[in-house]
Amino acid sequence: MIQIKILASLILFSTIALPLAAQTNTTKATQLVDSTEVSTSKKNTMTGDTNTSVEVNSNPQIGNTTIQKPKWLVRDTLTYYDGDSNDLVTAGLGFTPLSTATISPEVENPTKPNFQERRQAKLNRYIDTKNGEGTLFGFRKQELTPLFDGKIAGTEILAIQKQDGVGMLLQIPIDFDKNKPCIVAVPATDSDGVLNAKDVQIRGLWGLRHNCAVVYNDKGLGNGIYDIDHNLGFTLWGEVQSGSMLFYPSINNREQYIQKYPHRYAIKQLHSKLNTEARWGEHVLKSLEFAFYEINSMFSPNDQIIFNKDNTLVLVYGASDGGGAALKAGELDDQNMIDGIVAVNPQIQPNLDTFPVTLKIGSSAPQQLDAKSIANYSAYGALYIPCAIPAIKAYKDNSYVPYANYFLYSQERCNALKNAKLLTNGTPKEALEKLHKYGWTLEMDIQLPYFYYTESIGLPYQYISAYGKYDVTENMCNFSVASTQQNPIYYSGKVAPLEEISFEQIWGMANGHLPLWNSHDATVLDLVENEDLNTPRREFYSSSQTKDIIDYGTEGSICVYQKSQEPRVEEGIKQVMASGNLHGIKTFIVHGRNNVKQLPNYTSRAYVALNSLVEGTQSQLRYIEVENASYLDGRPPFDNTLLPIDYYGEDAIEWLWANLTTQATLPVSQVVHTKPRGGKSGYAPQITNKNLKPIMQSPNRNDVIQKNDGKLILPN
């Protein structure tokens, strides 16, 4: 596919074959819309009213009628995808191949993949249709044909916010509706860049299917990985360079550091010393400014603004960290640019210092909700979960606790915690009780072994390091990021050079979050215990008490938990706290009741309660809490017990769309009762509408969530 630089005039010279609709000019992307096609207001635009006058006095970026490029914007490349050989959503692979088998695309030169090969690697994701994706949400298999296999044609523009190095990507589908314009902003999930597969193939796909432009931003993180040994890093788009990198840490006495700590890496979120989370909302708003600039430049016939915040529907749709960024954008939007927000399992920290809030579940007594950061509660979990696992019982009729058999040395962790006076009796039961008191529930227990094994100490470490602005050479708590054994045979997490996986391949595999897995049982990059009594290795295999006994690196875990409460880290946490004021924006927060990663009490529940106090009767926030849902998506080993939360994110944004385009009445806040698929883990039956109950416009009164004046009341 031809890739060309954007010219100042935005006239594209291309020789690629175009659809018939575009062959009268150079490309579909260069066809200009008559300014009289754009209606005056959002209300008239989205309801199909015939008012055809043009409002050009309200540009979200500069406030005048002439199109002007934002000073902070550096446009990189523009590519038109024909929807056949390549496309916006599947990188030319198509839904059917992605949902049929795991694909291993051919790369001409594995040590130097080109941009399209790197892009395809990022969007190459096996789609498990048994969990409902492809039938009930995401791609609609029933709407696909051999000639249209989920591939969407259109234009893709890459750009950078130059001051902060924030990556942005704008997708304009070939059937972008110029008469009823809309933009969907998708802040990246986790620490990934703008080509996160689930963002593109679930949230972005929803926008493209509704003929909207979709703009992604990487929240200032962008999958930034730096190879200290070889002075190599990635550009925003995955090219390996020794200069002009996305992230380049300054390391004093670099050779000395390498000699002592070979095969080490720096990660942008952990080691940039920027605490980018404090500006997530700003990055979302700037991505919208970028989108407005580009669609005006592409379609305006006379350099006058024809799309603005008053006649263009603007939605923000994010999950996990992206969900937190979506809410933070709403809090900063005092210009009424955003019409609606959907935040799925948001990683958000509401500020409860001034406004205490309470939670009441069923007939239980009200409890005041504490303000705890993910840095703190995930560090607490990493401390006690390895000890607690033998006490975990299978939930309800399920006889299987996934990954529990991986933990052969739980009692050694218990003993170490007892020696450190962090347990009294040193039993798994005591550790599990501590976890329950801290926010994890009985229903969450069966996820804990898998959660710890796959996230481990890396989850709290990335936030603590970011909030505390730690330098890579500080090796906080004697941890560092290293390449490890990449083969699961005889794997013990030891530091080893990259051999089976090249550095060039990492960008396509990684999402900026540790560990980076090569398989279910081998990591490529991970945090390692530098002071392990045997050799530096991943903490799951580490000995910190006695040389011959694995205790999962207890000393490092204790240190990380202590760091989460130090003034340096607490100062960073204060910088990212959320106000709860969404300025009356119509918003859905969707959260899995069994989410062990973004604990509901410290994130969504606390935020909803705070919003009810801060905004009062002006609040347009709806809270949807889903039973049998977590941060996981209902794939093995939890296919029989958990359901995909993304179904409900899409359901929520469909409700927003209906309200904003046809004035459909929005549902009230509610608990959605679901039914797990059941069966044996790994062999659960196909998911159906009997499992996934949709959000109800008028739910049973016993399912309604009440929120008022800082009080949140949930049904059992």
C-alpha cells in the first residue's frame, strides 16, 4: 500500500486503484463536501432535520472561521486503504481468518519489518467467537459476506503532539457521513500505542460502522521500550532507531550500568519521570482538536471551518486506563466539546479528601469508601496473593481454580510474611482474609492465581515508578526490566539476551505493560529481582530468604508495597486524582463486579458516588455494574465463569447514540444479572443472549442502583 507525506494543500497524488465512487477525482479522500451539506446544530444534525445553514463560529481549537493547523501538531503520514488488500481495522487480514485460527503473517525481513508488517502484527489478534465477539458485539458475522469480511476502506493519518511526544491516529472511513458528522475518540488501553488491536477492532470499529471518524491517542505512553545495551528504541510507529526515539532515557555512566546489569531495558511509563497520567484528559482533548482540523482540511472547499463542536457529535469511548482517560477528558471539557462518554472498567482515582462518600450493598450497613490508588491496592494484592492461594475454594459449582497448581511454594511466602510480622499465624487463610478486608471479594477469589501469575509485581510497579518519577538507574526495590528466557522449556525466569525474539519484533507483541509474554509460560521482557540469592530472575521464581527456597521474592514485594505509601509516590497520586465533575456530559461507566484489577470500591463505585455529590441533580452519569464480569474477556481458563465486559461497553454506547440521535430515553443506573456459560473450563458452550442480558431501559426496581448526595446504594 502506497504511503505518502501529507502535502500542505492536502491534494493527494496516488495511483492506487479506487472504488468507483472515488474515481472521478484523485482519491475518495480528496473529494470535498459542499459546505451547505453541513447543518447548524448537533440537535438538527443528528435528528435528520433539514436545516442546511452553516455554523462556522465555534472551532474547538481556535475559535475563528478559518482552518488553522494547531501549533503543537506534527503530521506524519497519510495512507488510503482500499478495504480489500488492506483496511483500517484488520490490516488486510479480515474477520474470518482472525476468528478461525491463529495467523502467523510472513515478514520479508524479520530483523527489519516495514511499517505495514508492523501494523499487521499489532492488529493480528485471534478473535474467539465463542465468547460472543463477532456475533453479539464487535464484528457482526451475520452482516459479513465473502466480499465484505469486516474490512473497512478509508484514510488513516498518523500524527504527533510534539511537546509531549503523544502519538495520535485518525481513521476516516470512506463513507464518513458529512451530513451528520461524528467523531469517536479512543484513548489507548493500558500503556499501549494507537494500534491496540482491541481498541481498533471493538471501540474503533463501532465508530467506523456508524460512519464516524475515529481518533486514537496513546496517552503519552506509546509502547515506549528502550534497549540500554544497544542504545535502541522505537519510533511512535515501531521503527527501530538509535535516534529520534519515542523514549530515550538519559543514563549517566551507561557502560558501567550495562556491565553490572546486562540485558536491561527502560519503559516509558516506568522511567520517563513524567507521570503522564496527570495529563491523560488533555491528550484526549488534543486528539479531538487534531481530528477536527483534519476532517475540515479534507472536506472544506475554501479553507473555512465547516465541522465544529456545535454541529458534530463527539463521543469518547475507552477501557481500563483508556476509560480513566475518557473520564478525565470529560472533567477538563469546559467548552462542551464532548457529547457522550463510555468508560469501561476505568482505572480512575477519585479525590475523596474533601468529599467523603459511602456505599451500601443490599441490606448491609453503609460503609465509607476509602481513597486508594491502584499503586497501593495492587501492591497489597501482590504481597498477599501468593500466600493465600491454598485457601481459595472453587466458586459455586466450578471445581477448578485456574493456575493454582502453579504455586508450589505458597507456604514459603506465608512464612516470610510471618517473619516480617505482616502475618500473625502465617497461614493461607489469614492472607486471604486480609485480601477480603482490603476489597477483593469471595466471588473474585478464583481469579487471583491467574491474576498474580500474569500481572505479578509488574502491575503495581509500573504505577509506583510513574507516580514517584523513578529513574531507570535507581532500580527501585532492586528490580529492573530485563529480557528473560523466551522458551517455556526449563523456564525459570532468568535474565537472558534476546534470541528467539528480536528487539524489532517486540513492538508488534508488546503493549507497554509488563510482563511481555512469548507464550503462557515464558516471558520476553519482565521485571527481575537483581538481588535474587541465586541469579537475577523473575520474582515468581525468586529466592529472597534462603538460597534453595523460592518465596516469590518476598523482600521485593514488601519494598514495593512500602514505596506505594512514600511521600514521593503519594505526591504523584495527588496529581492524577479525579474531581468527579463531568460538566453534565452524558456518561456511562460500565464495570465488572468481579474485576480483580480495577477494584470497584476504589474506582467506579467511588467515582459515581463522588459525582452524585459534586454534580448533584445536574449529573448525567449512569452506572452499569455487571455480574460475572471482570477485566478478563471470558476466554479460557475463565470461559465457563466470566463474561466479556466489552459487550456492555458497546451496549452502553449504542444507548448514547440512540439518545443523541433520536432522543431515546437513557436507561437508569443498574446491576445487570448475567448467567455464566458453565461447563468445563476451556470447553464452555457458545455464548448466547441467555448469558448476556442487555442493559434495560426500565430494569426491575430491585436492580436499580441509587446514587445521591455522595451515597451509592447497590442491590445485592
